[in-house]
Amino acid sequence: MKNSLDKWKLNNNAIEDKNFLNTNRNFPSIILASKCVLNANVEEIFNTTKRGQQNSETFVEQILQYNSNDYIQKYPDKAHEVEKNEKIAYSKNSVIITATNTTRSHKHYINYLMNEAGIYYSNKKSSLLSPKTKLSLITFITPELYYELSSVKNNLVGPSKTVIKNSLFFNTFFNLKDIGSFKCDEIYPNMILPEYKATILSKLENNNIDPSLMKGILIQPKSRNELDYNQEHIDEMFIVKLHFLLSKIVNIKKKDTFEAVFENMFTSYPRDIDLSSKFWSIPLNEILKLLPKLFKEQFTKEMKEEFENFKISCRKIGK
């Protein structure tokens, strides 16, 4: 399988690409992925189980790297540039086009990316994101998941606590770009939408999202500079603190004002907003702009204790 994959990449993916040896030029290679690359199962690859992690590492090795021996054989005049039996990253900026057909697969996919982001931005080894290869993905998602992902940017009606938390976390680390809407029969392999219950259909229609359409989005990892956390050192504790802040934010009640929330959590806080206004009166994407400011504030004594307990619980479950 590996040999056929290497051959496929050499013959079909323009290895002469100026960026093929990790130069700093921004010419991304596009790797077309049918059912997540040559019949691989997206649900097996993009999940956070131990088996899923192993599958993803195999996936990255096979799809984003090639063996230098194949390159030397095809381009003998450039053989001096690489060593024998070396695994070389195909491109510094790769775009993979994925296709999935169930909401469950999509959720595996999004959860996996959030997990990888947490690893990558805490300066640890990540399967899909690394200094050598930063992987962007074009994916066709169901309207239901599109609703969840875009809620943070568009302040859609009534997202759940889980949706708010996941959207804020996801949008912290990734740029999302709409690339259009497509009918199911326009996509190959054909996409099959799951059946929607009346409540889901109602929610989609209330937000002007057509349940018969697949939404194409481009997911690109943000650079550390783009995160704009006031030079806050991004490490493992940064990720833990982000999880903690989001866990507190999603439990803020509709009646709570900014002042009440901030006084409960911080010894000092930003005052460049209307503190008397309700916390949930601003669009969710504005909360993203608040997070960097909140990171540098000191917790109250009670919140410090909660944060310490939160860190202990994270260590126990291996987050």
C-alpha cells in the first residue's frame, strides 16, 4: 500500500512543486482525497482514541511524506539534495480535500482537529500540524455541523453550551473560510445526508441554512502570531487555562452582566466595554476578542482554587 501511495503521489501530485522540499514559499500542494484519501476511513483516522491516533500517524506518514529513494530514481540529477531512505515531507503547506457522509464522522473530525490544535499550540508534537507540515483541509460538512462551527462568528440563535465551547475553542486556533454550498449529487463520491429530526430542521431553517445543501469550508491553522494573546507564552498551561475559561463561560447565565461575571472571576478586568450590559448580549465572535485580555488578568482567590482543582483533574484524565 505504501509503495502504491508513493507512486501515486510522484505521478499525480506535481512533485516538481517549488515547495516540495520545505522551502518557505507559499505554494500549497493540493492532495485530492477520495473518502479521505484512497479509500481510508475518515472515522478511523480522525478520532481521539488510541487506535485513532495510531491511524492518523500512519495517515500522515503515507500521505504527507514520501521516500527519498523514489525521488532519487525519478530525478537522478537532483539526487544530491536528499539522502537515501529519508522520509521527506511532501509540502510545507498541504491542503487535503476530505469527504464524509455522517454527522458522527464530522464530529470525530472536528474533535480530532481541536485535539491536534491543543497539542500543536502547546509546542508538542502533533500528527497533522507541525513546523514541517501545516495541514489545511477542505471539507464538505452537513448543515447541522456548519451551524455549530459558524455560530461563533454569526451569533446564530440558541446554540447549546457544548456548541459554544467547541466553537470558541475551534475558532481560536483555526481560520474558517466558506468556499460555497453544493447539492449532494454535485460531489463525488456522493454525499448522503443523515436524516434530520424536526427540531434540527427547525433550527436550521430559523438560521436560513438549507438542509439539502452541503457546505464546503477551508480549515486552516492559525499562526501563533495570529492568536494575539498579548505575547502570552503559549504552552501546555495556556491550553489548560483556555479550557478552564471556556468551561466557566458556557455556564454564564443569560441575566448575568459583564461586571458580575468579571467580579466573580478576576481581581481586575477590562473596562473598555459596557460592564452593565448582559454578557450574552454581544455576538459570540466578540468573546473571542475578549479572551486574550482575560488571559492576563489575575483570578480571585475562589477562582484560583477552582483552577488548581481543574488542573489536577486534567492531569488525571491525561488532557
